[in-house]
Amino acid sequence: MDADTRAKLVEQYRAGEDDFRSAVAGITDAELDARPAPDEWTAREVIHHLADSEMRSAIRLRQLIAEDSPVIQGYDEAHYAKALHYQRPIGGSLDAAAAARRTSAELLAQLTPEEWNRSGTHEESGAYSVEDWLRIYASHAHDHAEQIRRARSSRG
């Protein structure tokens, strides 16, 4: 990945928190719990998923940088949604997602060329580098912000 592409992805990653916060601003309980379709998550569930995913992604980034050839563990998102009580209040999850994202953005700003080249193996998808991590998570919060906007607008 060239430096310009990397810089754009890092900026997209940084902007994810604002996009996500904007998507949930003023959200009502009815909007939080509206299910757009039987097989889709509510905005509340998306918020908790984002927090869990962002916390996991923060650990993954640190593993890639600090460990030699780490194995990155996958997880079952649907099981997490059930087992971790995704019907609970959202405040802590909003804070957790924001903190994980901010601390990771701070870390990305410090990476050396050697650290950008570090990699491990994702147990589900194979080779997994710091740059792969960035490609995935640069859009992650934006994607879920859009998912929340769709869920909010589905409330009948």
C-alpha cells in the first residue's frame, strides 16, 4: 500500500467515530429497537456489535504490532449478540467504541514503516497484516453508521 492510500484510510478510520456518533444523535428508544427486517439487527444491536468489534479490533492491531506472527482469533457475531445481552442500554458501548477507535488512531499515527509491514494469520481468513486491518476497519464504523440510519428510518 502506498503512503497516500494509507493516509486516506487512516483519515477515514479517524472520521468513523464522528459518523457513528452522528448516526445515533437524538435516537429514541423506538428507533433503537426497530427491526428493519426479521433477519436484520436493530440500531441497539448494531451499537453493541460495533463496541464489541472495535474493542476486538483494537486488540488485533496491538497483537499485530507487538507480537511476532500472531494468530488473530475470529468470533461469532450472532452468538455475541445473544450471549452479551444486546438489549441493554447503549451508553457504555458508545463510549467503549469511541475509546477503542481513538486509542487505535493514536497508535496508527505512531507506526514506523517496519510496523506497517507486520503481519500474522487470521484463523478464518489467512494472512492478515496491519494494512489489511486498516483496510477492514477504515470503513467499519461508517458501514454501521449507515446501518443505523437505515434501521432508524424503518421505524413505522
